[in-house]
Amino acid sequence: MKWIKFENNYRIPVKSWCEDLEEGAWKQAVNLACHPAVYHHVALMPDCHQGYGMPIGGVIAVKDAVIPSAVGVDIGCGMAAAETDVPAGRLAEMSFRRQIQEKLKERIPVGDGVSHKTNQEWDGFESYLDNNGNVHDFANALDRKNLGTLGGGNHFIEIQRSDTGFVWLMIHSGSRNLGKRVEEFYHRKAQKLNEMYHVELPDPDLAFLPIREEEGHNYYRDMLFALRYAAENRRRMMQVLKETFAEFVPETKFLREIDIHHNYAAAEEHFGETFFIHRKGATSAKAGETGIIPGSMGTASYIVRGLGNAESFMSCSHGAGRAMSRTAACNQLTEEECDAAMAGIVCERWQKRRFGKGKGRLDLSEAPQAYKPIDAVIEAERDLVEPLVRLTPLAVLKG
């Protein structure tokens, strides 16, 4: 832990593993420290940066309530990784890696708004509908087409090399549009409910739902469904990724798989009480628990083992964390320096996108320079996790 702050106007202290916190994230942390439903302390992971309502890389304990914005819009966003017995030297040729990447692009829909052309079958849809007599529009036609697709933004598929010289496969994705609709629907309900009860909030974006109220119960139920959907989404992509890789490297044996969430709330016992622990851009790191902490595009990722540190609510960072906003990265970085950072890694060309009302320009928002150094992030949480495997990218497929 780097520091603790507990000012007179706070209800609870803020404990941080992030040395230098940007102003926006700090204001959000202070709002959480003054929130009427947040207890014990606010924990900030070393990848912490400003989010919506609550900072990304934050962990809070909420008593008898849930805060939709403290879970976020990409409910169930998380990581999946598969270890192989293939020596990384087998993929020495960049042209060979590119062939694998091109085949993956044919089989896994990639990018914002890109889905399968037909509905995907999954018994989870029917199970959800059968057990929910008051459905909003969750599990709709779009969700059926999105299942098994990557999405955009910082989501990725990577082929990686471990420091011991073997190939790993990794995926970062979540619940796609489903999680966004769940959060927005219940966030509006929370704001109306808090207004009705005249609840004083430090920020209206932190509106909460008492778990004993119908709205709180329904949000938790639908959040859990989004978590299941996100896990199934990654599972399907991982299956395609493994099958595709094995077509190119037939001798492949898959040794183990890991799958974790980093945007969710869960009922857990900490400090002798039961809370709804909200991890927004943070992952569980219970003692002995295996986790994944990815770096940015072009930098290392880590397989870690949790140490069960009570002060972080047994949590750790979910990645490197942004050092620059998307807009700042696109305005300040150059194509040449971003290309140099990706030297030796198979990847797509930087895409041209339209930002706001301005002209289209190169989207460099996911370049390595836009993120904090992953090795420094890992070093800052050595009391939260033990690094087990260091992985560096050989090929990257971005949303």
C-alpha cells in the first residue's frame, strides 16, 4: 500500500496502492469515502484512473445495497487465458503468425457493433427467461447475435510467449451491449429511488439500490446474468481460438485455462461482516486464487496468484490502467512512435475514426504509450499478488 488518507469530512478512509492519482479519480474516491452506503474503507488499485461515478481500479464494500455505476457498463468484462505446450520458436515467422490472425478475423466477429449474422444458441437465454417473469429487454436479439464476439475498445485477442518460452492464448472481452443496458436501466431506477427517499449523495452518479428493494434484487439478478453471458462469450471465443491455433500447430496440447471477471459485485465476508464488494476494473485476489493482469497492447501480461490481502478486500489490479485519455492519446501520439512500440508484433494498422464533430484521424488510443507501465503496476501490488508467469505478445487482434 502506498498511502492512506482520512480527512474530517470523510465517513471512511481511502487506502491506495496507486502512488500518483489523477485529480478526477481522486475526486471520485473522495465521493466514495463520503457515500452513505459505502463502509470500512475505499481501496484503490495501482492501475486506478478516472471512470464514470467511481474510479476504474476501485474496490468498495457496500452494506445491504448495490451501486450500478460502481460495477460499470461492461458488466462481467474479464480475461481468459489458455496455456499450451508449444515452444514459442514454432511461431518465429511473423508471416505464420499473421496467417493465424487472419483466420481468426474470419471466424470471430471483431469491432464495435460487429456481430454474428444469425442468432447464437445458448440455454442460458431460456433459463434466464424462464426464471424471470419481469424481463426488461435483456437477452434480446442483439445479445443472441453478439454471443461469441470480441467487441471494440480495449478488448483484444493475443497470442503470447511466456518467459519460459511457451505459447499462451489470451482474450479480453465482456458482456457487450447487454451489460451496458443493464447498468443504464438500473442506474436510472436508482437515481429516481434515491430522489424519492431524499437521499443525500456526494454525486448523483453514485445512486444506489437497497438490496431488499425489488429494484435492488432485480439489478443483482440481471447483473449475475450478464456475468454468465460474459463468461460464455469468452468461452466461445476461446474455443474458436484454440481450434484455429491447433489447425496451424496440430501438435498443440492445452494444459490449463483461466477465466476471471473484473467488473462485478459479489456478496463476500470481510472484517467480520457481509458486504457487496464492488470491483470496478479490479479482480479478486483471494489467497491462492489464480488471476490474470494484462498489460497494454504491445506490453507484457501476467498470470498471478492472489495473496488474500484484507486491506484490498482481497483484490488486485485488472490491468495496466490508462495514463492518457483516449482523446489525449489520439492528439499527442504519432503513428511512427506507436508503430515503433509494436515492432516485432503482428497487429493491425491503426484505424482512422471520426472523433466528435471533427475530421477522422488515426485512433491511437490503445497504443502502449497510452497506458501505465505494467511492470510498475505489478511491483506496486506485490503485497496483493505473486507474479507466476510473464507473457509478451507475438500477435494482437484488437476490437
